[in-house]
Amino acid sequence: MLTSLSRPDGNITGATFMATELGPKRLGLLKELVPRAARYALLVDPNAPQTSITEESRAAALSAGLEIEVFGASDSREIDAAFADLAKKGADALIVASSALFTSRRVQIVTLAATHRIPAIYYDRMSAEIGGLMSYGARITDTMRQAGNYVGRVLKGERPSDLPVVQAATFEFVLNLQTAKALGLTVPPTLLALADEVIE
């Protein structure tokens, strides 16, 4: 585990997608699109190393006067069960936290959100591209390019501990209008203007 992004310890460095810090922003975007929503669900992978996303999302929901309940899933069956549970409990909207599991089960999660007719925001643009309602997160190609640059520098002899962890600087908001229409949602012009890409 890193103790400092600017001075990583030992033989570790790399790039961060700022996934944890973006929870409140995703909540705000979802609230703007679904203003009637009062009960939010947050889907997390208990095995993912991002424990603070729960606290930050809860704090953001509390300050906006909203309820938020956390649902954990660490495999495919638990993802199915989490969706059944959040639907049973009447969640109005869903925030999907980032994890390697959720990336590998992207199609399952987007399909379940559509089946249960729950508006959801994701951390990666590919989820919106395959039918998810919207996504907000780091521009993956930029961050991967920066990580590739570090690989080259390390191969040329630089020590990883001398290379500060690169933090994502470019973020993108992708909105799928087809999915919004299927869910019966009217997208406000202000949200359309914010989108970096609109899928029609």
C-alpha cells in the first residue's frame, strides 16, 4: 500500500484513476438526471481496495438529504443477488463503484440495471457504450498512456520510488440517450451540455 502519491515507497509507482474521489460527482450527475430519486444504492466490491468510496458517497448523500444504501458483491452470483435486493428495497437510482470484477462483469451489470429499470451511473465509458445510462470517470486512454510512459522510464533505469504516482487529470462524462428514453427519463439541457459524448 502506498503511503504517499508523490513519494511512493519501495518498488511501486503507477497511475490512479481517482475512482474513489469521484463518488460524490457521480451522485450529483445522477441526481440531476433523476431528480425524483430519494433512495440511492451503491454497488461495491468488498474485495476492491477503495474503502473510502462508501464514506464519501454517504457524506455526499447526507448533505443532499438523500438516502444511500451499500450493496456488496464479490462474484457473479452476488451481483445478481445485490440487484434483486436493491430492487426489492425500492432503490430509485444506482451508483456502480469501480472494481476489476465489475469491469469483467460489465455486461451482466448493465443488463441487470436495464432489467430492473434502475437508472445507474458507471465509472467507465464502455458501460455507457454498451447500454448503461451514463458514466463519469477518468479518460482511460490518457491514464494508460501515462502509465506506459512510466514503464519506459523504469526500463531505462529510473527507480519506481522516484516517480510520483500519476493522478488522472482528464475526466469524461458519457450519456446514453437511448437508455434514458427506454427508462422514460427526460434529459435536461444542462446535463446534455455537460456531456463529453452523447450516444443517440
